[in-house]
Amino acid sequence: MVDGYIAYASARATQADALEAAIPRISGEVLALRESGGLTGPGPIFVGIGASLAAACAPVWELRQRGVHSWRLGAGDHPLPFPASVHPIIGISQSGKSTETLAVLESVDPTLRYAVVNAQPSPVSTISTRTLSLGNIPDSYASTIGYTATITGLGMIADAWDGGEIDSRWVELPDLFRWTEQTVGARAGELAATFAGAATADFVGAGPSVGSAEAGALLFREVARVHAAGMSTRQYLHGSMESAGDGVHVLFGEERELDLARMLAGAGHRVILISTAAVPEETNLQTVQLPLVGPAQHAILEALVMQILVGEVAIQHGIDVEEFVFHHNDTKVEGTA
């Protein structure tokens, strides 16, 4: 245990079991929220910072697929008070102490305040009218199970919102998670070697995988100290890829990403493609094929690949994953409730 967190390796080693235990518990809490009169009406606006914001990407995509208007917004990127709206605000904060998320919730009508937190009780959950708790799951400082459990909770909220049903395939996810862990873990050293000598990395994804690109870039900055950027495929195509150099390009997707992967590899750039499609490897192009599941569940498997990869890159680069360089005193509020 380090400053209230468990070691990254320990969190990774226990993540499959923790996720398997969390899925039925979170499902029960989501159903209880719905039965109490929540999860209904206009689509939610998810607010969060960092990985919490990234975790909302696939759930927002699922809601929009169902025809429900929904958004995710950076909690610190809007003037307060938050503009009056009929849309519920779902504050996402694993610690429940994120200052920006708390400030947004405090500025809206209490009847619109939802919270998705791991730590319960916490300041964010205390001021919220409805709270989904992930269960105080022990997590690492560079989040592992906290992140994947957050996607689980948000994904189930998206499933159940306004008359929907929780996807029955959630119960199958732990087995797919373990299969991915074993399959990718066996290649971790080989995949991580792609980052040898790379000072930069671009993480690029489409649709529900944009959050995985953002979270992947964040994780590589936090854990492996690689200068990384995450963005959507279409944004990348509109000029950003012109600076492709002696770095690594991690792509998530099944459509335009396949052509992009071959284009970059053909130009001599190092590429790792994470996709449900079966894509042959070639010079400069390594591929990781994932099972075909729903968007939120897919985001969890993509996150697992990033966790495995960044841990091995840190080892190969001689970096202590538990040691962060900078610490801030204004991103978390004090107190536990």
C-alpha cells in the first residue's frame, strides 16, 4: 500500500477478479437507481477530469446510438455556475474529491446531481442526490481497476437509461478480460520493444475508442514518461499526422484506422493497431486483435491492453511506476464526506 493506493503490479494482478466481483454489484446498484426513479428523462451530461472524462466516451457513444442526447465535458472547462439545463449532470470522480467536478455539481439544481465514484462516502457523493458507488475497490495510483470499473458503471448507466436494459453480455466480460490478459501478456515484451528510443507517441481512435486513445496517452505520460497525445481518427487525419516522426503510433479501430495503420507503417513509422479485425502484421506494423463486444466493454479491453503495454514499457525503460514527478495541492478537496 502506497499513500492509500496499492502497487500497480498488485492492482494489475488482481484486476480480473476485482472486475468479476464488481460487475454484479454495480449492476445491482444501477438497477436500484432506476427503481428509485433515476436514470430517466433527458440524456445525461457526464463531467470529469483526466481518466474520468475518458471513461465516459464509450457510454456517451452508446447513448447516442440509442437516440439519447448525451455529452461528456471537461469539468474544469466551463464557467460556473453551469448553465441551467434539464439534463442531469453525472459527476465522475474515482476519489470523489475532484475539485472541478465537485464545483460543477455544486452549481446545478440538486435534483440533477448524480455521482459515479469509487470512494464512498466522499465530497462528490455527499452533495449528489443519486450516487453509483463502485465499492471502494483498492486501486493503483496510475488507475487500473478504478478506471475499468468506472467504465463498467457508466456503461451500465448508458444501457439502462430511460427504459433500456443492462446488456446481458457483461457477465461474459471477465472471461474475455482474462483471455485478453493472457494473450497480450504473452507478447508484452515484444510490443513494448516498439517504444525503444521513442520520445513521443500518438494514440488515435474512432468513435467510442476516442476515450481509449485519451486514456492511453495519459497512462503513458503518467507511468512511462512518454510525451503522448490522444485524439480522434478524423482529427488526426486533418493535419496532426503530418508531424509523424520517430515515435510510436497506437491506433484503435476497425475502419479508417486500418488504412491509416498501413499508410504510417509503409512510410517507415512504428505502428501498433488494436482492433477487432484480423489484420496481418507487416514491417513496422504490429496488431492486437480483441473480441467483438459492446462499446463500453470494448473500451475496458482496450484499457487492459494499454495497462499491460505501459507497465512493460516502464520496466524496459527502468522507470518506477509508483513514483510520480509532480504533486498538486489544488486538484483534490480535503475530507472524506
